[in-house]
Amino acid sequence: MGDARRVAVEQRFSTAVSVDRQGRTHVRVPFDPDEMWGAKLCHHVAGSIAGRTLRGVVDQVDDGRVLVLGPAWSAGCGPGDGEVVDVVLAPEGPQRGQLVPDVAAALGASPEAGAFFDSLAQFYRNAYLRWIDATKRRPEQRPVRIAEMIGLLERGEKQRPRREG
């Protein structure tokens, strides 16, 4: 099955966390997110650790993948260093396999734009999709907006510029 057809799959596992001197919680991810959820520049995830909700980014490190949560996440009452916890992770926000066909096809036709779209936090992905969906009363504008989105993404623009007037 190609990357564009992958469906967000929740992953559950148990692991020992480590807490560094700055109070950041490090969670080793025992699977390859690229294989599980499709190759991306980075994987924005949502889920929970020991029942506490989270949002974060799975990063590549020398010996695997890790999710690092800042000290504000634990607020002094998160899991302790070495504690084994239950973890639930899933890709955050709209994924390629969940997009409407015209948007998915446009992103598929431009690998650079598609990869950048996939790397964006859900806030930015949703903003682009809302802007395109706002053409309901003027359907002739939909392909124009999709083309504009692709151009912006190819240039590495997280969001479209606000227009005056």
C-alpha cells in the first residue's frame, strides 16, 4: 500500500522513560514511524503517556526515534526517570490518506509540496484545508486555491500570506 493510502494507526507500547536535568521527558519509540505512518520529514503525534495526554514530535536520533516532552508537560507530576509507562501515539491531524481526492492528487503530483505539507503541524494543515473548503459558493475558485497552496508549499510557506482588503 502506498504512502498516500496509509490510514492513521494508533500505536500502543510500554517503555521506560528518562528525565534529563532540564526536566524533559524522553520516550523511546520502539517502531519506525515512517514504516508505520508513511515517510515524512517529521512526525507530529498526539496520544498519552501513563494516561496524561500529549502532543509532540517524534525525532530521529543516532540510535532510533524519540519523543521529547518539555518540563511544562509533566509540571512536576509526570513519570519519574526510569519509570515504565504505557504509551499511546497516533499521527496528529489530517493525514494524506484522509484528504479529499483533488487535494490528495495535487499533493501527490508535487512531491516537494506533499512532503512539506506532511511535515506541518495540524494547525497549518487544517488552515490550508479550511481555506480550500471555503470555496463552496464559488466552486471555480477551488482549483485556483489548490494550485496556490501547492506553490506556497513548494516554497516552504507554512501558511498563506494574509491579504489586505
